[in-house]
Amino acid sequence: MMIEAVGLDADDTLWENERFFRLTETGFAELLADHGDPEEISRRLYDVEKRNLSRYGFGIKGFTLSMVQTAIELTDGRVPGSVIRQILDLGYEMLSHPLHLLDGVPEALEALAGRRLILITKGDLMDQERKVAASGLVERFEAIEIVADKTPDAYARVLARHDIEPGRFLMAGNSVKSDVLPVLELGARGVLIPHDLTWQVERDDDPDHPQFHRLGAISELPGLIERIEARE
């Protein structure tokens, strides 16, 4: 059984992402230091973000709106306009932050050259397109797929669009919830490449499944694929 196509996540699999959210969250807590300690402010922000995912989806714009909403709630609606402006500036800064590839990514993609590679990422369309373009990796991929969320149905549509059988597909990324569980449900392989700052919403327990694999780094992915094909 050959692996016909390899899907790769983008944020925190190919390049840094969550680190910038954490830095911004620290700046947000400092702006509202008179209304709670940093841990409490972060908890309130996380709760608001979770509630807003169905409205705003994933990405910096939704995160910025959630910071504004949290500030309003923490201050009982008395947050000054100057603080709102500073929160918006934090969001603007995130949208213009330089992109940093993770260690080993160019080498891993070079080792996978010749295979059908599909970048599958979720979030705000404009921001994800910006990051993909800035990465310099576009030519490495047969296709770029930006989805609102990574559900089994979303993956099924991607595979159908590219005429790929689930049993011949492997998806690799840093989130069990987004990059592993949905593809296992379809009969594909899911590979976890953990990142030390994976967002809490994206975490889940490793599944006890024969088609699940956990790696220590993306550099191990080409070797894993070769071993899978050699066994089957």
C-alpha cells in the first residue's frame, strides 16, 4: 500500500504561530492589569475565544475581537477607547509579523519531493494566504487547501476534490483534534508532530489506533512514510 498523498498542516507544523498568540496575550494582560491577575485574564480570554469560535472561526481577527470583548466584560463596559485602540494595535502587529519556518521543515519537504503534497490549513482566508505566500513553500505543494475547520467532512471534500482514496492518504500536524482524529475517522493515517505551544483547544489524548503515529520532529516524517510502505 503506497501513500498516494501526504497532507501537511501549516501553523505550528511548518511555521511558528501559537508563540505570537501567547506573546500578544501577555501584552493584553498587561493592558488590563488593574482588572485581574494574568492567569485570570488569560482564562477569561480563553473562555470568550471558545464561545466565539462558532461566530468568528480560527485566526487573528477572531482573536482580536475576543480580546476586545474580554476587555469590555472585565471592565463592565468601562474600558477606555485608548485601551481598545491598543488591543487593535496588538492584532495589527500579529497580522504583520514576519513568518518563521520551524527547524527541519525545508529539509523534510526536500526529502518528500516527488510525492503528492497538499498543504491543509484552517483559519481566516486572507491571513492564511498571506502566511502561505510569505513561507516560500508554495512550489513544494501540489495544492493549498484553506478550510474553516478541520472536520471529517472537510477532509473528505479535500480528498474527493483531488481524487485521493482515504486509505492512501496520510495527514501530519501538531494537533490531535484537527490533524489526527478526523482523518482516522475517514480511514486515513494521522501523524502527530507535537509543538510545545499547541493551543488548548487543539489538544486531545493520543488515540489508541493502528493508523496513528507520533513523531518527535518533522524530519522523521519521510522515514516514517518509507517504513509504512515497506511493511505494506
